Amino acid sequence: MNDSLNISTDLKMKALYEPEAVAFSFETVGWQILLIVVGVLILVGLFFITRSYIRNAYRRKAVALVQVISVRYNSKQDVYCFTDLMVVLKQVAMTTYGRTQVADLSGMEWLQFLEEKGKETPFSKFGSIWNQALYKNEAPSNEDALSLFGLAKKWIKTHV
């Protein structure tokens, strides 16, 4: 036992060797690759955002037209505004789904088509109001008119 104590006392602790700190630099290859990857991802993202913006230009124009028609109706109580509103909806539908699928639709069939292609747009619920406005030239109540203009805007924004 005595020998083991002597051995441990003979060994002296020496200072640990610490390497120099690694200098931080953006000049390494990994950072350059990361910069290129992030740059490419930003460019791809901008491409898709721009493409979506350009593709949805017709929606923005149609919503603006509906707003103009709504203002005209509110100021003049012009019942023909609802005919103009249907024309805008028909143009948007033909732009999106093509003339062959949309042009022949009318009446309840047209309203059901709008319901199917939009998200939570119950056009057939307002079928009698549409008929009165379009065919009998009877203006709906202000509440119904607001609902119809809002429904048209919602369909334009949400149709598939």
C-alpha cells in the first residue's frame, strides 16, 4: 500500500493543453453554400408569389367592379346593377372554367354552379331575390342587396 501512495505522489498534475480558439469567419465553404441555398429559396418564393399575384389580377379587377356596382346601387337604387353583377360573375366564371362549361348555364343551374365552385356561397338561397331583380326589375331590400354584393365578392375571392 505504501508503494501505491508513493506512485501517486510522484505523479504531478501538469497543466492541460488548450488549443487556440477557432476564429469565426463567413469565408468558409459551408456559409457560402448556405447563402446560395437561402438565396435560391428566396428567389423561388418570390417567383411563386409574383406568379400568384399575376394570376389573381382578374379577381382583384372583378372585386373592384363589384364595389363600383355596389356604390352605384347604393347611390341610385338602380335595379340594373344586379344584371351588371351577374355579368361580372359570368365573366369571372368563364375566365376560370372556360366558355364551354359556363356559357349555357342560367337560372337555378347557374346559381348551383356558383355554389359548387365557391366556398360557403349559398347563391340558391337568394334565388327568388335574383329572379326578382333580374327578370322583374324589382329592387331587393337594402339588407338583401348588401348580402348579394357580399356574396358575389366572396365567390370571386374563393372560387376554385
